Amino acid sequence: MAILRADELRGMSMEELREKLVELKRELLKERASKVVAGAPSNPGRMREIKRTIARILTIMNEKKRMASQ
């Protein structure tokens, strides 16, 4: 999965953001499992990118919630 930029994420609905979040969490789980089994990740920077994208999605979701409540 390609890493998503903030402007791409802001254009998505809340439901789409939730789906992407679940997908990324699954991918991170797979990467962690492969790290445990193999000892070293195949792509070390990939885990970091996934974590950052998850944080980006959560931040945008919180922004949208705040804007809706105002």
C-alpha cells in the first residue's frame, strides 16, 4: 500500500479513513510478525512509514471530529 499524504486523507470521508486505518494496522501487524520470525525486517523503513501514516490518519480524524462539533 502506498503511503498517503495529508491532503489525500483530508479528501476522504470518515468511513474511508476508518477502512484505511484498519488496513494499515493489519499491515503493521504482518510486518511485526515477519520481524519476529525472520529476525530482521525485509524493509526496515516500512514499519516507520506505516506508523506515521496511522498517526496522520488519527490526527485528521480528530480534526474532522472537532470541526463537526463546532
